[in-house]
Amino acid sequence: MSAANRWKIAAALLSFCCLVLVYRVFDQGITRTYLDASQETSIRHIKLLTGLVGHEWLGLPEEQVMSRLKAYVASQPPDSIVLKREPETNAIYFEGIRFEFHDGKLARVM
């Protein structure tokens, strides 16, 4: 094999590698754009649902809120939802959503 043929093969391989890298960069950019848009939509929906629950349940007694949340957790597969009560902070945590109580009544959902 002559030196010219080796250079042609090396140039072809390098060109192919560059094309693959360029494709990969564009693909990652598009993927990131869709991921960001999906994340923004999810955050907006969570805020909307949190506001809706807070508006509908505002002022309910802590026992009633806890019983509603427990009923929902019971309808889901076992150990798929985290529900815990923290008496020292007067709050119930439901999968990252915090239900705050003042004087035994629901005051805020965050």
C-alpha cells in the first residue's frame, strides 16, 4: 500500500469521526431542548395542581387531610408514594409536596 493510499484512508476515517461527533452534538442539543421544555411543563403542572389542592383544601383539619392522603396512598401500589408526618414542624410531606398546618388547620401547600 502506498503512502498516498494510507493518507486517503486516514483522512476518510478522520472525516467520518468528525461527522459522527457533529451529529452527536446536534442530537444532544435537540435532546436537551426537549428535556428542558418537558421539565418546565412538569414544574408548571405541579404548581398548578399544588395551588388547586391548596385552594380546595385550605382550612381543612389536619386529620381530614391526612385521611384523604392516606386513602390515595392506599389506592396506589405499595411503597410507591412517600407520605410522612412531622409533628415538630406541623407539616405532612407527600412526595415532596409540603402541607403546612397552623392551629390544626391546613394553612399552605408548597
